[in-house]
Amino acid sequence: MQMSKAWQVPLRLASGAFILNAGLGKRSVPEERAEGLYGFATTANPELEALDPETFTKLLSSAEIALGSSLLLPFVPSWLAGTGLTAFSLGLMRLYLWAPGLHEEGSLRPTDKGTPIAKDSWLLGIGLALILGSLTDR
């Protein structure tokens, strides 16, 4: 089993702590917040409409806790943690591109409302760096 390379540690710590904290914060949210998260997510992912807001929020919380933990645990291979992070961040980028009002018309530039989601593009960069670094470090 290959441990993380030294250059990967700051990437894994920063993203892992951020995502773990987000997941822990969603463990028990008020019904109104769950409905808001659900409504926002279903604008870009209509397949999620099969879930109710409470179930969606619990699943999102669990996924974020698992992903954040995998990034923080040094025995989880970087390619695996990076694959999870890349998939998660692609979902966020899909939300950014598809949800109305998050980017300027005809542009990828974020609106004020879209900046909190657009800034998560750094997670995509970290995920890809972990995957590519694992491939080139062999």
C-alpha cells in the first residue's frame, strides 16, 4: 500500500477538513435548510427528485463525511481519494453550470450568487492532481 507523497498532504488536509466539516454540519439540519439544499440540488440533478429532502440531506452528509475522512486518512491511496474528490467536485460543477443564476449569461464567470459554488472548482483541481500525481509517481 502506497502512502501519500509529501506534496499531496497539504492538498488532502485542506480539502478533507473542508468537506468533513461540511458533512458534519449537515448531520442534523432544520427541515427548512434540508428543503433548500434539496431544491438547489434538484435544479441541476432532476434524478434526485426521487428522494425526499430529509433523505437527500442525510445521504449528502454521509457522503461528505466519508469523502472528507478518506482524504484525511493517510492509508487511503491518493488515487482513490482523488477519484472520490473528482467525482464529488464534478457534481458541484454540474450544479454551477446548470442551476439558473449562478453564472453570467453566455459566460462561465460567476454571479455573486454563483461564487460560493464556482470557488469549489479548486476541489476539482485537487482531485485531478491527486489522481495524476499517483499515476506519475509509480
